[in-house]
Amino acid sequence: MKLAPTNHLSYYVMANVLASAGRHREALPLISRSLSVCPPERTGDIHRLNATACLALGMNRSCLKSAKLGYEAKDNASWYFGEIAKYQAMMIDKPFLEYDLEWFPPQWKVNFAKRLPIGNVKKYPPGNVPLQITTEDIDAKTTVKQELVKELLIPAIKVGDKMQYNELGFGKNGRQYLACGLGAICIAQLLQTKQMGWREIAEILVKFRQVAEPADGAIWIDKLPRQQFEEGFGSNTTLKTAQTRVARYWPMFPRTFGLFKKLFEEESGASKEKKQLVAKAETVDEVQKVLKRDNFFMTTICRNEEGTRLEGTWLLIEKVELGSMFSIKTPCTPKRYKVFDVELKKALDKYYTVQHSNDQDKVLDAVLRFCYLWFNFMPLTRGTAGCGMYWMFGLLLGAGFKQIGVIPKGFQCDWEALLTDNQNDYITKMKSWIKLEKCSVIEMPNVLNSLPRLRDMLMALNISPLLVPLS
């Protein structure tokens, strides 16, 4: 395949593919080429891609420069990445666990998550202002010791690559594999000497997810402004918009649409005639016409171990131009947070009772019960699913087991949790492909001692393309 030499989009798309595969450095020459042939007034999103690639690599000055150029080219989102570059530069030589995107003011995080204009967040409160960059950037020649690659990074890749979904749209991403593996090993090592609360563990795992792909911005919903939290700001995943199908999630459509119709029949309180029309509908557009509403949702059922019903996620139909949109949305309100806080604590406490039992079935059951709740909780603006895999592998490693099974085609662990109304059925589905082997994290180099600073962690992630071939 050859790229059209004078078409900036051909270079931009290819650069996006590489960045999405965690190969940010390889994307930079293509981004540069795209900028060289693109009309200046259309360069905003290209500068933003360059900014996010540089941010991932620890090239903070280059990120800030590209972010400014993107903003000048009318791309609002670019500005946020320049601000994150300033913060990253402030933190780059400090302990990795001190890095925290929650440092930014609550409204800033809302605007960042929604890619809103910067007007009301450009001015920072006193004591919360990102400083100009003075620390040294990470360059291509700076890397970690070969001994650490062999003893820690390669084993971490072998843990993390089992997060890979076998589905169209989920390409290989060695950077994500490595972040997942390092995060899992990290918490497993911490759990050898102490029991930690679920939130304490989760905040560590989220840091690994944030540095895996800074462009995603995995933010805690309960740390947004109180109004946003109370209104149910939530993670939103679209399956279709009008005639556009989202490749990653379209395989989940038949079950999700079928569940919507089932819940409508059982719980909507609609008339018999309307229920019959929805049951017969073959498309989302047909359902939307029957409902005659701009938006309508049914809430899925999830249950704790005792069988008590918890609030699941919304299956949401919205009217849009040229048709309808079908998505899942999980509103994380204070009331819902309190319920899941209690359930996650109970589930983690149960894990601790079997952690050192050496009983594979009991450990796996406890881990999967926790993950079922986590996936249904969805406490982050982005990245809940990825962190769920970090959780799974980390808790298993903490009990002396490594997951080596391959996720089968058409199976997505988070969606299975969302579409399954009880924990026992979810465990049965997950056990159909999970395979465990004994593994001791104590024998591996300690993650936080080996990669103590944010700089060290970024340098480690930067070599992931050398450890995971693109094809």
C-alpha cells in the first residue's frame, strides 16, 4: 500500500493507526509529513495528534508547542494536552505514585473529558497552576536497562497481552499490554505485605491506565464538580449513530438490543400495544418511532453475590439527525457510588480470605465476583474496562496465579458483565476460557523500586514497540 503523497489525510490516518497501537514515536514522521502538505487552517487535529504522541513519550516541550499550534488552528482540545504536558513535566522526576490527573480542578476535568471550550477553566485557582517546563524531556536514546527488560518488562507484557480482545477494532497495543502487566504486578507485589482498600488499589491502577494513553484521560467521576456527580455524569459507549455502526461494539448489538426489548416488556410499564410493537421491531429506528421520545432508556440488572439487585447501566435510545443512536451509559451518582463502594469492599474482603489458600477455584471465583461489580460500576470517564483487566490479572497474581487463557472471538469481558444479570452466570462464562498457572511476583523485580519515578515508567512504556511486533 502506498500513501498519496499530496494528501494530508493519508498520512494522518496512518499516524493515527500507529498511535492507537501504542507506537507513538513511529507516528511522528507521518504526522510531520501530514502537516507539511495540509492547508494551515485544517491542521488543528493533526497538531493535537502530535501533542498526544509527544505527551505519551515524555516529550513535554514538543507537546506544549503542538498544543499551542493546534489551539491556534481552532482545535479546542489541543489546549488541554499542553496543560497536561506542563503538569507531567512538574511530576516527571517525582515518585510515580504521586502523578495524578486529579490534580487539575474539577471543572477543568469536566471540560477535558467532554473536549469543551476552555473559556471557564483557563484561569487556575491559586496554588493549582501548572508551571512552565523546566525539567528535561525524555529523548529517543534514553531507555531502561536491558536487565530490567528481560526480568520485568517482558514478563509484564506476557501478563498484559492476555487483555487483548479478539474482535474487529481492537488492534494490538504493546504499550497497553505493558501498562496492564506492570500495574497488575505492582498491586500483586503490594498485596503480599498488606491488605489495601479497593479505592486505594484502584487509584494506583488508574495511574497506569493514564500513562498508557494520556489522550484518553481516565478520570474519577466522583472527583468531578458535585453538580456533575449528582446529575449522573457517566461513561458512554455508542453502538450505532444513524447509519454508522461502531466496529468495536457492533458484535454486542444483537444481545444488547434484545435485552433492551426484554427489559421493556418486563419493566417499562408501557401499554400492551406498545410492548408488542417494540417486541416486533427489528431496528433501533423502529423502536424510536414507537416510543416517540427524543431519548429513552432501560436499566440493566446486576446483582451482588446474595442476589440483591443493584442499578446497572442504561441501554439508551436517542433521536438524532437521520435516525437514532443506541448506546450504553452508566450514570455514576452519589447514591449509586455508595452502594457499589459497599459491594466492592465486601467482594475484596472475600478475596482476602482466600488469597493465600492456594485454592484456584476459590480465588478465581472471588476475583471474578469483584470484576463483575467493577465493570458494572464504571466509575471512570474512560478506561473502566481496561482497568478491569488490570484488576483481574493483579488480584490473580496476588494469590499466586497468572491468567494464560486467550479471550475467544466475540467475547468482551466488560460487556459480558453488563449483559449478565447475576454473578454466577458471569463466572461460568469467564471460566469457559480462563486458564491459570502458578506464578510468584516476589521473584520478579519490584515494580515501584525498579521504576520509581514517572520518568522511569514512561521510558519503560516507550520501548513497548520493540517488545510487541505490529503484525
